[in-house]
Amino acid sequence: MMYGFFAVYYREFLILKRRFPKMMASMSVSPLLYLIAFGYAMGKAVTIHGHT
């Protein structure tokens, strides 16, 4: 009975191992766009001790 569990777990691990780089790339696009957009837009408007 436990052999079936390990077989399914191992199969899911292999699938995740293959898909992980694509998943990380797609998950990091949105935060990067957010940081770039707000950093660029807000950077021009924020003044700290006379510096922009």
C-alpha cells in the first residue's frame, strides 16, 4: 500500500522538478512589473531632504 503512495509522490516530484523554472519565472513577472512601475512613477514625485 505504501509503495503506491511513494510512486505517486515521486511522479509528482518529477513533474514539479520539470515545471519549477517556468513556474518561478511566471510568478516573478508580476512583482517585478509592480516594483518597476511604482519605483519609476513614484521616484519622480518623492523628495527626501531636497533630493528626488
